[in-house]
Amino acid sequence: MDTITLWQLAALAAASTLVGFSKTAVSGANTISLAVFAAVLPARESTGVLLPILIAGDLLAVHVYRRHAHWPTLLRLFPAVAVGVVAGTLFMVWADDAAVRISIGAILLFMTGVTLWRRRIAENGIGTENGIGTESGSGTESRSGTENGSETGSGAETGTGSGGEAASAASGRTAARGYGVLGGFTTMVANAGGPVMSLYLLSAGFRKLGFLGTSAWFFLIVNVSKVPFSVSLGLIDARSLLLDACLLLFVLPGAYLGRACVDRINQKVFDRIVIGATVVGGLQLLLF
């Protein structure tokens, strides 16, 4: 990271702009920024440089969408995320660049496949599984629910019958724990928790504003909590912060562009972009 060419700096600046855009429009698109940083910089060092830029994007996203967060979902996720962050820190103690890239790429592709399979089951009317809302709105977290992503019913993720309520709530908690641990692990290892949590929120049936508001608060809290771990691992130092000072200027225009575009994005297109960006990012990390 001692010498960076002009084209490399331009690539990092474009990726920083995309961070701002992803935080206020399409969260899953952030995997592209992750891939660019990991391609230009050593994979381990790139995580330390990217983290302050992500926090800046999180602050902008919280400012825009702070009223749309669903706190019961956040509180359900945080304990599992903490476990994942600790596991990711231990992994980073010994992992080299190749191990980081391959592990994260494989996790992203696996989670994409699981989410698509779960959504297909729900759309085929076989029944909701682990609290997935369907496009037709048969689940209580469906896309026909409130714009702020709130969940109705007595449980966080309820079914359509009394027996189904208990089973769905239990499976929903299991899903939250699984996604939470993976999200914490991937965000600590390579700042790649965005796709994992995007898939979880999509599977839970959040609409755009609820999705973005819940994501904004989630990642602001988690990314700030990661700073001491990253400093202790030597991933954030004076050199990385100097580079951050140059790149932070590009986050704001990206966030403004994302906010201007988000209301014009069709819900189905929104979902497809998130999933597609996750696949692209996963393949990039796994194969290159």
C-alpha cells in the first residue's frame, strides 16, 4: 500500500462512490466495492482501508433512513452477529489473503443459493419457511406489508395458524442466528456482511425503505464496533487513514445519487439487483 498508481486511486475513488450509492439505494451492490478494494490492495489491508469509508456511508444512510429501521429485527440479530465477529477476528489472526478471498466468496454464493431456494418454496405456496414473506403477501412480513418493514402479529415472524405461529417463530429465530453469525463473520473478515444481511432481510420480506433503514442502523452499529478489533489486528493505521481521508470525499456524491434513484427502482428489480450483485461479488472473490 506504499505506492498507488493514478489508475488504482481512480478505481478506489469509484468504489468509494459506489459505497455511498449502495448505502442509500442497493445494499448488495457494495460487494463490487469490496472486490475493487481487494483487487487494488492486499486483501487483508483492504478491509482496514474500507471500514472507515463504510462507516461514513452508514452515517449518511442512517441520516436518510433512520425512521424506517425495524428494531426488533436488529435486536434479534445482534447477539449472533457478536459471535460471528469474534469468530472472524480469530480467523483473521492466521488467515492469509487467499484464505480470506476464497472463504468469503464461497459463503456468499452458498447463501445466495439458500435464499433463492427458500424464496422459490414460498412462491410455490408450499408454505412459509423460517419466516419468509411471499410476493403475494401470505406471510406477515410480506412485501405487501408496511413500507417501514415492520412485522405484524404477536411474534416477530408469525405463520398463518396457531401451530404455525410457534413453529415459524422458532425457525425464524434459527434463521436469524444463522444469518447473524455468518453476517458477523463475513463483515469482520472482509467487510462482506452486507450481502449476507441483504439476503436475510429480503427473505424476511422487507420492502425497500424498511430494508434500507434496518440495514443502515445495523451496519453503523456493527462497523463502529469492529474498529477496535481492526486496530488490534493492524488493519487500521496511520497510512490507511491517510488514504481514507482522500477517498471519503467520494462517498457523499454516491449517497446523493442513490437517494435520488431509490424511489424509482421497482421492487422486483431491486431484489434482483441485490441478489445479482451478491453473485458477482462472490464469484469475483472466489475465482480471481
